[in-house]
Amino acid sequence: MSEAAIRPGVHASALLASLDPLLRAWLPRQRWFAGKGRPVTALEAVTATELLPRSSPSGLLHLLLRVRQPMMSAQDAGLDGAHAERPTDCYQLLLGVRRTLPPHLAPAMIGHVTEGPLTGHTVYDALHDPRLTGLLLERLRIPGRHGVLRFERDMGVEIPSGLAPRLLTSEQSNSSLVYGDTFILKLFRRVVPGLNPDLELPLRLAKEGCARVPAPAAWFLADLETGASAPEESCGLGVLQPYLAGADDGWELALRMRDKGEPFTGEARALGRATAEVHAALATALPTVTLGRAQVELVADAMAERLTAAAQAVPALRPHAPGLLTAFEALADLGGEGQAWTAQRVHGDLHLGQCLRSPDGQWSLIDFEGEPARPLAERRLPQPPARDVAGMLRSFDYAASHGTWSPEWAEECRAAYCAGYAEVAGRDPRTDPVLLRAHETDKAVYEVLYEARHRPDWLPVPLAAVRRLAEDGPADEAH
């Protein structure tokens, strides 16, 4: 079965028909599958590329698979309203193909194929097979094309051959492989045409010499045909970056220090400085825009719409909605009075879990994909840096709720973080209380909906913030 035979068309359709019943049962069980709770009504192969022929002891098949599901109502969609507008999602799959699956790969099995081109073979999740994930690293080491797939790398970075791969199990929306504790490969699971910010922004920051973000060593994309009269459009699929061996996850470190009774304010201050450095580099690397009256009103209106949708979906939010709305109204009022703000590319989903502290105490920011539920075009829009600051402030609240609730711990960290940010940026985010309150409120509303759907036990955490934000005025939020 040649590569050409399994690209979109009759042969790809036959291939997918043989895999269809297996994938329909397997996909909803994956942590990264976003359409849980809705039946899969159809599967469609966007691209199918054989990276290793099935005549080998184990074949490797790369699929971009469009999954059709019933549309959600706008009310059910809430803040994830992108689902209401987009009835399909496209997923990246890497499938291993063997005649017989050895016992150590049994947990990765998807199923036995009984018809079509792969009849008599067993299909499984290739990321569990070190032989196949080792092959993927070799593809990244050698730039070039393989069908619709395009592999690129920074030739100034040495990528040794034969690094032992291991699959990380902690991620939810993507999948990651660590190679020899030297590199980490993030594979984007739900993909859309266009450059993923988790590749785009680290590449830009590397050119600016920003050491706060691991620079991409290699990456790969798919060049997709968008129509007879339209050019090809590239779709980011994965990025290989240095693995920060021995680094502490910011969330785990904060909890550990808090549980020991050790102050986290020094780390929070350093995190503020790191955030400001990244923001400064992004503002240099990419265009900035000014949000005038019309743009500020659009931002405030969008926040208010998200609040309305979330309140419809989560009854516990409704009593606080009028008070929360004042945060967005105050922002719109300032815009109407002529206040303008600078917007730029930002991280988009900043929290303690997106930060790593190396053994020498340096902080790095990772995972620039933004909130995966948002459309790519929205995630690539310039935003006020206050969006990232608000995300981190909310993260301190979450850490303070772990175990015995400690609002003093959160407040100390919030203050230290903003002070550290000001040391680099020259301006404390708290001196712009209306903008900061609006973004923190918007983030807390998002959290309420997320927790209500996915982690009901955590719902009291954002609800506590919602009560505070609904009662506080802009002046109070300056502290």
C-alpha cells in the first residue's frame, strides 16, 4: 500500500471505512477528545500518510481525521460556544499497524481490522510504541516532505539520534513525548488550518532571543488543499523543544511550598518578572494595536455575552451576574470616555501549571496554544497583557484553595507577582484596576462553567472569586 494510495480519495475512503467502527469506539475514550457526550455521526479522512509501510514489522499511519457530531445549542455551549458554531473537529492520529500485537502494547490496542486494506491487522495507538515514536524523531531530525507532511528544524540545534522516547500521561488536550530527557515533542490533537500559537509564538520569541521560552528545535506541519481556487494552507501538527529536566511545575511547587508553610512570594515575584519579559519580547516580535472606543466596547460586549451564556448554563452563577456585569460596563464606560489600551500577542492561558522553574531558579513559560476551545483566529488576536496577568492571579486563588483555604496566601502572591511584573514593565497592573478587574472577572466566569461541566468538586473555588468580584468595585480591585 503506497503513500499515494492512502491519500484522500477512493483508497483513503476504503481505508477509513475499515477503521470506522474501531475509531468510533476508541476516540470518545481519549482524554484529548473534545466531543465527549455527543455521538460520532461520521468520520472523514482529511489526509492519510503512511510514514512506515505496513509491510514492516509495524507500520505507522498518520491521519488527520474529521469527526462529525451533532451541534450543541448555544445555551448548552456556554463559553465553549465554538462548538455550537463548528459541527466538526479535526484530530491528528498516529496509528500503529501490526499483524500481531505484543503483550506490552496490549493497552494501546484500538482493535482488529476485519475488512478493507488493513484486513488481518491490529491497529493501535502508535505513541505507546517506542519503535514508532523513535521513527517520528528521525523524521524531525531530517527536514523535508513526506506526502502532505512537512518536517522542519533549526539546523543550529543538535538533535541526537536514538534518544529513548517515553509518553507523558498528564496532558489532556494534546499528547507529549519526552526523548532521552533532552527534548519534548508536543503533538497537537485537535488541529485547524493555520499556524498553532504554540509553534508560532515560541519561534518568534526565539528570534528575539527571549530565554524565558524553550526555543523550537524542530516541528512539522500539513499542507492542506483548501479548494480549487485557493492556495494550500499549512496546519501545525507538532513542535519539538528542549526538555527542562529537573524543572518544577509551578502548580506543584506552589502547593508543596504552601503545604510546608514556606512563603511563595519570592517565586511569585520572579514569575511576574518572567511574564513581563515575555510580554516585552512579544510586543517587539509582533505588531501591537491600540484598542480605542469601538474596540473596547466590542471587548466588553463579548465578556458580557459570555457571562450571560454561562449564567444560563450554571444556575449558581445567576445571583452574581448583575454585580459581575458592572466590571464589563465599567470597562466600556472608560472606553467611551476616551481611554485606550495597547493590545498585543499574549500567552492566552497563563496559570501556574504553564510555568516551569529550572533547578537554578529560572522561570520559563510554556504551552502558548491558548484556550483550546476558542477558535484559532480568536486565539491569535492581540489582547491586553492584563489577560495573562488575570489568569495568573486566578491561579494563585486556586492554589490557595488547596487544603485549608488561605486568602492571605493568595493575596500575598498576587501582590508579589504584580510587583515583579512592574519591575520589568515599569507599570504595575494594579494601577489599571478597571481593565484588570474586567479580565479577572471574565476568567472567573470561564472557570465557573468549566468546573461545572468537568470538575464539579472544584466549582466552589471560582464561585468564591465570583462573589468577591461581584461585590468589589474597581477601586477595591486595585489592592
